[in-house]
Amino acid sequence: MAVRDAASLLVGLLVLFHTWGAWADVEVNMEDRVEVFRGETAQITCMFTSADGVGAMIIQWFYVTRSGEKQKIYYQDATMKFADRGTPFTERISVNGTGATGEVVLTISDVQLEDELEFICLIKSLTDGVGEGRTKLKVFETPNRPTIEGVQTGISVNEESPSKIGTCEVKNGFPKPNITWYRNDTPLRSDQDVVKVVPSITSESSGLFSVKSELSMKVVKEDKDDQFYCEVTYFVPGGLRMTETNRINVTVYYPSTAVSVWVESPKGKIKEGDSVELHCHGNGNTPSSLISITHDGNTWDTDKVVLNNVTRLHSGVYHCTSTDTDSFEEISGNTTVFVNYLKPAVVMPEDTIVVAQGGELKATCNALSSLQTHTVWFKNGGEVSKGHTLILKDATFDTAGTFVCVVTVPEIEGMETSGMLLVNVQGPPEIMKPEYTEMEENFETTVDLSCQVRGFPAPTVTWTTSDGKVLKTASQTETEEGIQSVVRVKVTSDITAFCNASNEYGTDTVTFNIKATINTTTPATTTTTTTSTTTTTTTTIFSATVKAETAIPPKKIKKEGSGVIIAVIIICILLLAILGSVLYFLYKKGKICGRSGKQDLTKEKSNKDNIVVEMKSDNTEEAVLLGVNGEKQPPSNQGGEYLDVQK
């Protein structure tokens, strides 16, 4: 029995040595792994050497199934090469190279996740030497961009266990991506009492992986401004890549340790009439606290109060109280509000004052205020004095009127008050000189005469004419300066009207002179030539119409100075002198009737041929014809003689 066992062992050793010697004839070299993205093309290289040379070799390719079995997918020798039918790679593989080169390359197109297998290159020599090499094919898929979602509700620092912060997720990666949580650039690791990270992996129907990670943490007040985000790492051919989510912040609820109350508006000093907005806020952050504001017995259960049209009564201390409804702990703060005021202006003497002409007036204007004031006096919109006291000396009617004092607070814009004082100057009436007192008006026209009177007490105004007639006043109104009286007069003749003003201190009168005029037209000039056997006579006839056809506007005469009157008189004298010289020259030449020795014409002829027109200068409607001897022709003959001349 022992001899038989020893013989069997010897035979086994001989076979092993023979096999080792045969395999030692071929040496195969391959990469440990080849990495590609899904959908790309993979190339697996097989390099070999043999003691017999690299001539005609048998080359075969296999892959190892998930169960561990070898499955041939390709065969090649000196006479043939083919891909095995019915394998997952039949239509997607090709092999380049022959045994003569010592290198062959297996190419797999459109690599899929299930292609992540181990591939075997087997080389067999002519002397039955065999060698093989193995390469693992690794397939990768870049995942989608990761997402992060924080909790929408706040997290209280009073929670006893970690509270959920948020969730990170990355989908469709291969191999499985990895998620790491960060807080303010610091990675978070699981700590059962403080930090809890719970990952979950989902294998999609496509074979890709989706990874989700949930972060829970116990928060403190200092976490209120923390930034949380996730870092995702995943493999790619030849290395590792990383991407980050956006950053989130969570609401942390924590109780207040102090309360502040302040005036939000207006900024600066407050005055009566303003709208004041008060705010109250604690330094905590919790929805469970109640805030109230109190002042002088009034309570507002809110963190904001608006006081409209404030007065001095709104001044004082405002308290703000914050109550935690969980612990019922109260904390409070306060602020002081002061409302500046400016009382209405008080003018002394009040309302109205009477001062005699030439007298002196002293008035004061004051307004009580919480701040420094400034006072200015105005009259008719113009500044007349500065300061609380107004002093007017040597009063005249020009002094009379309404004075307004304006009191302002320079520190606060728009803070002002005002008062008024009416000043009457006591004295006799004074009629303000009209622009025109001398005027010319047409007959039957109506003229308005106006008289402006000032004085105090208010004067009585009457209108009279030179013949003692009292005119009815058309209107009488009181003005800032006194009384304005108007009378309406119809011009039927020359009129002299008087405006009479009087009060207990005296009287004053102004005179209006109206001259009545008649409308006239411009005289027309006609030239007639008459021929005689002995002489030729040219006569010019002036025709005057009785009724005016063109109206001349009425004239208002403004009284001129004595120099103008003297100049007018001198001009008239010169004109008269010139006229006398012309008449004397005509008389010498025999051109004027009355020198019988110079004329041989009969009286009858003279009456027809030498008719001239005498125009009266007093604007009457009478035109008188003169004969050659200066005799007046009766009116009945004038028309006939005039007709003869026209013929």
C-alpha cells in the first residue's frame, strides 16, 4: 500500500513538472484594469512572449461571469479568427494584431455597466506552451448635480435631541457617489448626541446609484448665522472628482436676554403734530414670545406703535416687555420720548391799536416754547422788524395797516406760529391826490370819479357840485388804507365836482373839473375857378358841417406847470402877429374888399363871384357868408349863392 502511494506521488510530480515547463514557454502581460465612461469604447491590450518565438499562436479571449465561470468570446489562429456567437459581446468586439507582433488589442464598443467584468487573454504556442493574463474593466457614470434642501421651520435651542437640518441628494452615478456634510467649511462627522448623519442608497433600474444623506443636529444660538452645504465625491477614469451644493441657512429660535425700544421716525427732534413710530425688539428669536409697549397707563400688544398728531402729553417713558410663553420669563427695556412744543403767539396789545399822528407805538409778540425761538414782524409781505418787540415812531397814515409777527424754532423746520396786530393812525382825513382832476369829456357821456381817503376815525365822504348840488355816491368800499368812494356823473355841460371828506379831526377836499366838448370832423377843402372878360379870379370855399360825423375821443387834461402856459401864450402872440402881417399885405394888394378904386366889378357880379366863407372859432353850427364889401348875406341867400358857386 505504501509502495503504491509513493508511485502515485512520483507520477504526479512528473506531470506537474511537465506542465510547469510547458507553461513557462509563454509569458503574458496585461494591465490590472482599464477604465472608461459608460457608452465609450474600451481597449484591453494583451502583450506576450514565447520561447518558441511569436509565430503562429492561438489567441483566445474570455470573460468571467458574475458566477465565476469563464466564457469564451473570441478565437484566433494562423488560419482563422472569429467572435463566438450568442455572447453579450458578439456584435461589439473586435481584435487587432496577430501572434507575430506579440500584441493584440480587444476593443469593446458602447460599454455598459454590466460590462464591468474581468477579461482573460489566453495565448497557446506551437509546442503547447500556454500563458494567460487578466484585466478588469471598470465602467463609470458622472452623477447629476447634487441638491440640498433645508428645513422650512425654525429649530429651537431648547430641543433635547438633534433636530433635522436638511437633506442632500445626488442621483444616477456609478460607482456609488459619496456625500459629506459641511458647516462653515468644516466637515461634520456623526456624533450621537450632537450630530447625526443618516445616508441611504438607491439602486436605480438603470443600474446607476442615487445617494441621499440627512443631517440632524442640536443647535445653539451661535448657529443662527451658520452656512450648511454638501460635498459630493465620485470616481471617474483615472481619478476622483468633487462638486458642492449651494449653501443654506436655518432659522434658529432662541430666547431674548435683552429688549430694546426706540423711535424709528421721525429722526431727530419731535414736534407737536408729528407722527411718531415706536419699535420694540428683543435680542432673541422665538415665535413663542409676546411683546407689549406701555406708557402712562396705555398698553399696546405689538412690537410697533404709531402715534399720530402727537402733543406734549405724549412725552414720557415708554416701556417694552418681552414674555417667553414657554418659560414665562419676562425681560424689559425703555426709552424716553420728548415732544417739543410751540404755543400760539400772543401779541400785546391785542388785535387793534390806535395811535395819534406823530405818536409812538410799542407792541410785543411772544410764544412759549420748549426750544429757542426767533421772531420777525411783517407788513404787506415785507419784513419790518426783528425781535419780540415792535417799535414805530412818528406815526403817519403810511404806518397804519396789519402787522404780522412770525415766531419760529430754528432747530426744527416747519415749527412756527404767528399773530396779528391792526394799527390805526388817528388824524384828520387825507385825500390821496388823483391822477387827473382836469378832463375833457363829450356831451352825454358818463364819467366815474374816484376818491381815495384815509384817516381815522373813518371819514365821511360826500360829493357836491359848484352849484351846490349833492351827488349820489355810486359805491363806497373800505380798503387797507381807508375808504374809496366813487360817483357817476353824466356830462351835459361843464361840471365842477368836489369830493369832501371829514371826521372829528378835520376835513379835506379835492376838486374835479370836467369840460364838455362837441364832436367835429376835419374841414373839407374845395377849389373853384371863375373866368371873366377882364380878369381871372380864383376863389377857395371852406365848407363847415353843422353835425359832426367823426367823433373825437374825450380828453383828460392833466394840469401843466406855469412854464408850459407861458410858452403857449408866446406862441399865440406870434401867430397873431403873422396873421396881421398877411392881412395887411393882402389889403395893400387889393385882395380885400373895401377899396373901391381897385375893383370895377358890379355889386351883383361881386355877390356871385367873390363869396368867401367866414368860420367862427367858437364851434357853433352857424356859417356866415360875406360880400365883397364885408356885408353879411342873409341865411336864405347863402344857400342859393352857395349853389351858384358850385355850378
